[in-house]
Amino acid sequence: MKFRLLSLYPDQMNIYADRGNIIFLQKRCEWRGIEFEVTRCGPGEEFDPDRHDMVYIGGGQDRDQQVVARDLVETKRDSMKRGLDTGMVMLADCGGYQLLGSSYELGSEQIEGLGLADLHTVRTDGPRLIGPVAIETSLGGDERVLAGFENHGGRTWLGKDARPLGRVVAGYGNNGEDGFEGVVSGNLIGTYLHGPLLPKNAWLADYLIETGLERSYGEGVDLAPLEDELETAAHRSALSAAVSGR
């Protein structure tokens, strides 16, 4: 089998070592004998969603987001929508997450979003929401905990048709007020957890790989178990930092 990943704006949207998520996905495929293919896609470039099992976009500075947002709408939105409609997996972190909704209000400027999820983000004059974070999620059908790190000035608000990725156990989440974090819409996942996210939450990486492979190979893909002693320790450390740091 081959897992085909598309990395959007790897040069512009790679803050807080988010590229580590791609490396982790690659290793978990290779350790199982699954071929891993990564394709880079930058500004001005289009892509064919039928050639990829997963799309990943990380976080970036506000100035990079402004450039990326325009390019996403002009050259990639239609392909992203078509891919999601046909079972492609998508993970968007922090800045990438903020661009999934209808808009991102940045001061007096309103940046048009992709409209892939019912949410909007507003950059306020309030303090940045920074620190370790943990959330409870039922993604994949089982109750689990995701742990990571957040650092964002924007506050994201979900609409009535949006489902959060999880409920905040420790940290701030989407906006520091409603207790929700991230968004899930079909195979689309958006979250503020990064730094990077997947090495601290190996089960989520496997969920993405399995779901992406099922697009090409049909349901029933069964990933071989791995010895996850180090990954388990990384998760426990991140979770401990979240629950003891507040």
C-alpha cells in the first residue's frame, strides 16, 4: 500500500515545528511497510485531489496567512472541496485551522476563508491564548484525550452546524470561553493543538493513516500495532504539563 500526502505551503505554514507531523506520519507508515509519498504544493500551484489520500496545512504568522488565504481561495478551494467530498482526509493546524471557516477578522481587515467548516475567527486585542492544552474527544468512536500546545491570538467560534473536535480539559481551546476545541467535519479536522501534535498523540496519526488508506483501498484497512513506548511517554508528558500547568 501507499499513503499519499499533500503538504500545503510547507515553507509559509510551518511554525512551531509543525513539519514534525509529516515526519511522524511517514515513520509510522514505513515501520509498517507502507510506502509514503509526500507532495509539496505552494502558492500559485493547483493540485488533483484524486492523487492524494490526505492534505496537511500547518500554522503560520499573520502576514503569511494573509498571502496563503488569498491563494487558497483562488487556486485550491475547489480541489479541497472535491477531495473532502470523495473521502480525502485533511488536518489543519492553528493558522491553517483559522482559514477553514467563512472568514478571519484581522483588525480592520476581513480575510475570506475557505468555507469548508461552519466557523469564523476574530483576532482580538486580548492576550494570546498560550500554553499546554488537553481535550477529550470521541473522534473514531472511542473516548480519548489529545494533548498538545496552543499559541494563538485569534478566537475561533463554531457555528450551529459545526462539531467541535473535543471539550477542553485544560487550556483555552477555540476561544477560552465556550470550552470547545477544534472542529470536525467528515474527514476534515481543524485544531489549535500543535508543536507538533501527532508525535504526542500516536493514535491520531494512525487514525489519519487508516482513514486515508481506506479512500484508496476500501474499508477494513487494519494497521499493524507498533511498539509505542516512547510515544506513550510523550503523550503522558504533554498531558501532565497541561493538567498541572493551570
